Amino acid sequence: MERESRKRALSCLAPLYLALPNPAQSRISARNRYGRPLNMSRLLKHEEISRNKAWAGT
């Protein structure tokens, strides 16, 4: 019984937890759909390239 109410409380808190920018959550969201961690250096390189393209106006 107590576990059910705890589960319900957790399910209510889940959206709030997902909205928080805490490090554990960002580490979780830095994984792709298949659960593998994304290659962060590749991601940052792509972000830098797209920023340079936006700055160059292309």
C-alpha cells in the first residue's frame, strides 16, 4: 500500500524532475535513443560548426 502511494508520488514528480537541469539528468539526456552515451566531442564539434555557419550566414 505504502509502495503504491510512493510510486504515485514519484510518477507525479517525474515531469518536474525531467524539467530540472541537474547534472544527473543532463547526463541521462546526453544518451541517444538506444541508451548509448553520445559522443560528446562529436556533438560539440557539430555545434561549433553549426554556430560558425550561422555566423557566416550560410
